[in-house]
Amino acid sequence: MRQIERHFPGIYVEPPTLKHLQLQQAQQRQQFDLVTKPALKKIGDMQRRLELMSEVVQKDLVHAKCLQEYKKKKFYEQCVRKTLHSKRLADARAHRYFHEYEIQQKLKLQQARTQEEQIFIKAVEGRLRSQNEELRCTQRCANEKLQSQISKQLEVMECWYPLLWY
């Protein structure tokens, strides 16, 4: 009623009409209260549901973020593990290669040493053979010289003592 008076100043409303309007207003308020109370209750329930749903969504987002971080961490660990494994394999390959290279070099040095020793032995043997030949030649020469000296001495003795021999 106050709104009517405010919107329409100076209007005169008879008391029975006023009473009727007030009754109608009270009934509308009751109906409105009857309608709005369940609606307000539904709205409150919906707000609680919305809050619960938002909490669930927040928890789901947090869980998804944690899961994503866990997957990233696991992926990073796998990458690190694979990198370390490949590095270890490369180190093992390099170690094996250098070990084999060292063995080959030692073998080559040993073969070269053996060849040098064989060359040295052959040279020594050749020198010994030549020295033996020279020694034999010297002995033959000495024997021949000795034989010639003996034969000369015998000839000289035959000349001096011809009678002793017969």
C-alpha cells in the first residue's frame, strides 16, 4: 500500500477496498512465502551442492596436478636413468676399445721385439759362423804353416843328418 501511495500521491482508497487490498497482499505474501521457502531451500541445497562440486573439482584439479607432476618426475627419472645407462655403456665400450687397443699395441711391440731379437740372433749366429769359419781357416793356415815348418825342419835335418835316418 505504501508503494501505491508513493507512486500515486493524493489517491483516495476507501477503507473496505484498502482492507481487501491488504488481505490480498497478505495472501500473496503467504503464497510467496510458501513458494519461496522451498525455492530458497532448493537454492540453498543447490548452493551447497555447487560448493561441494567446486570442492570436488578443486580436489580433482589438485589431484590432476599432482599426478601430472608425478608423471613428469617419473619421466625425468627414466630419462636420467636411460642417460646414465647409455653413458655407462659408452664408457664400457670406450674402456673395452682402449683395452683391446692396448693389447694390440703390446702384441705389436712384442712382435717387433721378437723380430728384432730374431734379427739380432741371426746377426749373432752369422757373425759366429763367420768367426768359426775364420777360426777354421786360421787353424788350417796354422796347421799348414806348422806342417810346412815341420817338413822344412825335416828337410833341413835330412840334409844335416842323412845317416841317422837309415
